[in-house]
Amino acid sequence: MAPVLSTLEGVVIKGKQLGRTIGFPTANLSLTSPTPLLKLGVYGVSVTLSAKQFYGIMNIGIRPTFHDHSQISYEVHLFDFNQDIYHERLTVDLHFFVRKEISFPDKDELVQQICRDVELVRNRFALLGMKKSSQPIFCREPRGIPNQDEIPHLPDLSFVQLCEEEFGVNRGVYNVIDSWFYHKGSVDILERRNKIIHFLLYMHHSKEIKSNGRMKIGKNGLSTMFDEFLNYISI
């Protein structure tokens, strides 16, 4: 179980419904608990509603892309959820910080980033054993890519090609990553492939090391990212 950074309680109120316009409806909270000092940005959260637990992402901020700087808002998008919960009381546990809030030039880029955020949070919860992702591992329109359950069972060459085509990782880099996980105890090939995919997703989410569809890794950059990833999934 991931540690809890902070807990918020609040009642769902009607907001400007901006999330619905971009495909990510959110529950806007009017806090009833003391307001903690938190960094503005996106968090991975679990939410208790009527004694049931759900998972999702929360944005705490001023929605700069929509030029809404009036006050800090607390908005939660719940995964696999489609119910009217206005006036319901929620308890939100913030488990980990994803990224700071930034302004995007248009809605399309915002949607793409939210999609990456959702993908990352789903997979981190899956790694922590809190919830198996029910969505494809790639957060975009399907184009012949196997789903998450099929990926580990691909033939060796097909799996390596998938890593290269989707993440820009050449065979040499793949072999290094595969060897690291093997020597960290992931002897089973299916388990190791799952971890490789999660690691590549973690790298993919870090924009500063990705350029023109290819992984851009400086000296010792790969080993540093690997150490960070091991720490990332252990907290």
C-alpha cells in the first residue's frame, strides 16, 4: 500500500464542467477539512465514497490553460466511473505527486498530457498491487498494439520491436534494461517484461529525455533513471 501524503474531505459541488468538454469529467470538491499546504499539480489518489474505494487523479490548482485564476480548485477524475455524485461527501487520500500544474497552448495538448497522467497513475497503482489497470497500457487510439495482458506473451523479437517502435529503445538499450531486472531478481520472463514496460512508461513520461520519438539518454542517464524507478515503485 502506498503511503498517504495527505487526506482531503469535501462535498462535490457543481463547477464549470470544463473536464466534460475534454473527455475527463471531474468531481469538484468544496473542502470540509482543513486546507493542507500542498504543491499545485496532479496527484494519484484513492477516493472513498459511500464506503467504497475508487482510484483516480486529482488536480489541485488554478486551471491556467482555461485562464481561470480566481481560486484554487480541487478536482478529482475517478477511473472507470460514471455516476452523478453532486452533494456527495468524498474522502480523498493523496498517495503520490505526478507533476506540477502547467499551462498548455491548447486543449489538445492538455488532453494528451492528462492521458499520459492517467496512464502513469493507473500503472503505478497496478505496480503497488492496489488495483490492476483495466485499460490498455497505451493511452491513445488503438492501432494494432496488443493489450496489456497480451504484451508479455509476444515472441521475443516482437516484444523487442514493440519496445523500439513505441518507446524508441534500440536493441542494445533493451538488453541492458532486461539484464538489470534479471539481476534484481526478476528471473521469470513474463514478470520481467511487465517491469520493462512499466519502466519504459516511466521514462516516456519524463519529457526531458525524449526527443523526436527516440529516447535521448545522456551519460549515466539510463542507470540513474533505473535507480529512480526502483525507488519510485518501492515508496
